[in-house]
Amino acid sequence: MTEWHSYAPAAGHGLRHDPLNAIVAPRPIGWISTVSAQGVRNLAPYSFFNLFAYRPPIVAFCSAGAKDSLANAQATGEFVWNLATRDLAEAMNATSAGVAPGEDEFALAHLDTLPSHRVRPARVAASPVQFECVVTQVLRLQGRDGAEIDYWMVFGEAVAIHIDRAMLDDGIYQTARARPITRGGGPADYFEIREDALFQMRRPG
């Protein structure tokens, strides 16, 4: 017989660490580059990130608190998503540091950049995929009582997409080849997407 640990989130989980982000996992990482209205570069990872539409391609990241990425995206209407890979994991983690506003995380993590084609924020040169995005919506989240909470979803349409051709076979993108990393739960868990974890299923009909 299954023994359940059940709880009402508003009353607390009663565990050593909140299990929520370990359950809804692994999650793709939104490694978001922005630039302020004054031209100051910013780069930060967000584990609340995903793709939400094909045509036009819409991605979104969620900022817990009013951070620089949110402020910059609101001020300029632009951001770039950079694919975080195993080779870039330590650099990505370095850009998560709580540094003073105005500090350049590209320099902090010793990352080279590439200019974007259609937006102002720079791309992470070593990342094998980058999406240049124009902000379409900024949505502050609400609880069930209608009260606003300290989380903001930033949606953006990808207006230019860059893919390292080494990631393609016969016109098909090979997901595991880049060794992308995803966020697990707890204070430090990440997962690498690997070829040996692949299985395939086709939709019925």
C-alpha cells in the first residue's frame, strides 16, 4: 500500500527541502542575456523557462523578484536565450551570482560574445543555439485570491535563431549532441541530456 506524504503548500511542506522543483523536473534553463537602456550587459539563468508556441516561436522565462533581466527586457523589449550545455555549466552557474546591478556577468564568467542580428543583447559565443527574442508580453502572476505575487513571466517571440551546424544531421537537430543541461531539485541538482537516455514514441493515428 502506498504511504502518501500529503500537504497543503500554504501550510508548508514539512520536509528538509521544498520538493516542488524536484518533482516538476528536469526543467530547461533559460540562460537569458539582456542589455539595459544605458547599454549595461546582463546574463542570468532561469529554471522557470520553456517554449510555448511554434508559429510564431514564443519562449518565456519567469523572474522571481524584479531582477535585472526583467527590468532590461521591459526597458528595451528584447532578450536572447542561450542554450546551456554541460561544457558551459560552470560558467552558467557563475552568472547566477547575486552581484551588484551594473556588473557584467559575461565578464564575470569569462564568456566571449557574438553580436545579435536583430536585437541588441549579445549572444553567448560558445553556446550552440541562441534565440534572439522580442518581448511580446510581461505578465505578473497572481495567486488564486487574485493578489499579485512576486513573479513575472516574460514572453518573447524568437525573431532570429542560430544553430551550430554540427548539431544537425540531414536537417534534423540532434537534441543530445549539445549535451544540454536541465535543472533538477534541491539546492544543487542538474541533469545532462544524453543519447543513452533516448527512447522514441510516435503519436497514434
